[in-house]
Amino acid sequence: MKFQRQRSREVGVDLTPLIDVVFLLLIFLMVSTTLPDDTHLNIQLPEADGEPVTTEVEQVELVVNADGHYIVNGRTLINNRRGTLEQAIRDVAGESNTLPFVITADARTAHEFVIRAMDVAGKLGFTRISFTTDPTSDE
């Protein structure tokens, strides 16, 4: 009878559990360690001594009320014709068409009067046109 000889296994230590334990200890020590608060910098910021400068932003403000009457920078126009509106805007802005142009319309204003104001502003070369509404006018 011929028995097969069993091959002998190499004797060795499995290092996988040891590596896992070392990594867990490393993570625990990293998380539980407190670092000193020496990273704070003491900075003395300068203080301003001057007066604040107030600069008024020039703009052309056109208000259109519910009746279609125009008010240019607080000045009420005598009528709502295109020529009158154009002349009033020229008086306020001069030759500068780079000023902001703000059109404020009443909630009950007909579109005709707002479109007329936009046409006049476009004809005069204004490109920075914005629109606002009067929140108190819808009562």
C-alpha cells in the first residue's frame, strides 16, 4: 500500500489582522488628538480717520402715473407728447446717454405711455434702462 505523503505547509504568521489593528489604532490616535491653538494670529487692523464720501449717482428718473402724465426727475411735464418728453430728458441728461434711465410706472398706467417713454429713451441713445413699479399704487 502506497500512501501519499502529505506535503508540509510553510509555517508563517498571517499579518492581515495585525495591519488592521495598527490602522485602527492610528485612526483612533488621529481623531482623539487635540492640536494646540497656536495658529491664531494677532492682527491689528488700521482704522479710517477720514469722513465718508457721499457720491450721488446721477440718473434719469421717469415716473409715469395712471393718467399717463410724465414726471422727469421730480419735474412734472405740461403734456404727455413725445416731443415734450424728449426735450425734458435732454434738459436733465444733457448729451450724456450713459446715465442710468429708470422708468417707474403706476400699476394702472396704460402700456402706451410706458412704451412711448422707452422709445424716447432708445431714440436718445440710452442703453441702461431699468423698470420699477410703485407698490403703493395698486390700492
